[in-house]
Amino acid sequence: MRPGSPGARPAALLAVRIVPDDVGSRITVRHRLHDDATAAFTDVVGTLLSWDPPDGGDAVLRIERRDGTTVDVPLPDVVAAKVVPPPPRRPNVR
């Protein structure tokens, strides 16, 4: 989509709106991929487990997905992030 076309979103909407105090919250993070030439970005949704700098370097976000797997995302690779509400409850099907 070209900038200025109907439905286009300005790049200014991409903002990192999380802070270290959000550890324990459910978040969504869009970050750059360095090992995949076919996709520039990917998203992770889950619980922010930690926000730690490894050995004095750049901070790394550790996120636990719904399936229990964890993802480490270097903070310099994050292009957008925010706290999101809990997932909707699934109705009981009998």
C-alpha cells in the first residue's frame, strides 16, 4: 500500500509502548528478523517474563507464548510493542 492511499497507516503508529515495569503483563511485540530473507518483521504475543541486559549489553525481552515456548527478542530489534488485554475466554462447548 502506498503512503497516502486509503487504508495506509502512517509509520508514526509504530511505537514501543512498554517499559521494564510491564514484566508480568501480556504484550505484543513486532521485531526485525535477521535470519530470514523472506520476511522483514514478525510478531510475538505473550507474557513478558523479563527485560534484562545480558552482560552489560543491549536489553533482551524474554516472552512466553501461550504454548509455553519462550522467545528472546533483543530490544534494538523491536519496532513496536504494547501491553494488550488478556485473551478472550473460550466458551465451553458441550
